[in-house]
Amino acid sequence: MSSDIDHEVCGMSLAIDVVGGKWRLHLMWVLGDGPKRFGEIRRLLEGVSEKVLAENLRHLEAGGVVVREVFAEVPPRVEYSLTALGEDLNVALRPLELWGDRHRDQLHENLCASAS
């Protein structure tokens, strides 16, 4: 039996494959507060285009951390939310957020200095 998944890949690589990129971590954070519609997500993530948002939502959905639910209404309503796997990933990401909060001033100063 053949599989496309390499079970020897380290967990960090797998996690980065799921949440890597500029917008995916932000999406996880936004959806951590509960289900959101596409337009609501776009308003909360200033600067993201519709195309990029749709691509990133599809990637997270393919990774099993986000679910897209279509409601049989007129017009159709679509909501995105975290799966149980996504909720667990959000718990794992919380220390990264806390680290960023703790070192916000130093990180901002370092990044501004390197941009000059």
C-alpha cells in the first residue's frame, strides 16, 4: 500500500506546511473567536485580497484545521470555523502569541533598525 505522506517528516515541518505563510496564522487567530463569514474575515484582516484569503482558507481546509459550512439559505450563507484539530493547533500557537506580546518593543525596534 502506497501513501503520499512521508511519516518520517518531523512534526515542525508538518505544522509549518499547514500554517506557514503571511496570512494563515492570522486566520487561525481570527477563527479562534468562533465561526466567521468570508466578508467578516476580510474586514478583520486588513490588507488581504479576496483571492489570497480564499486560497489560504482552502489550504487550511485541506489541512483539516478549518471547516467551510454552507447553509441552505437564499442567498447561501457560508461560514468558516476551526475544527477540533484547528482548536488544538490554536492552543499550540498561544505561546507564540504570548512570546510576541512579551517582546513586542524589542522585536519592533530590531525590525525597524534592520529596515533602515
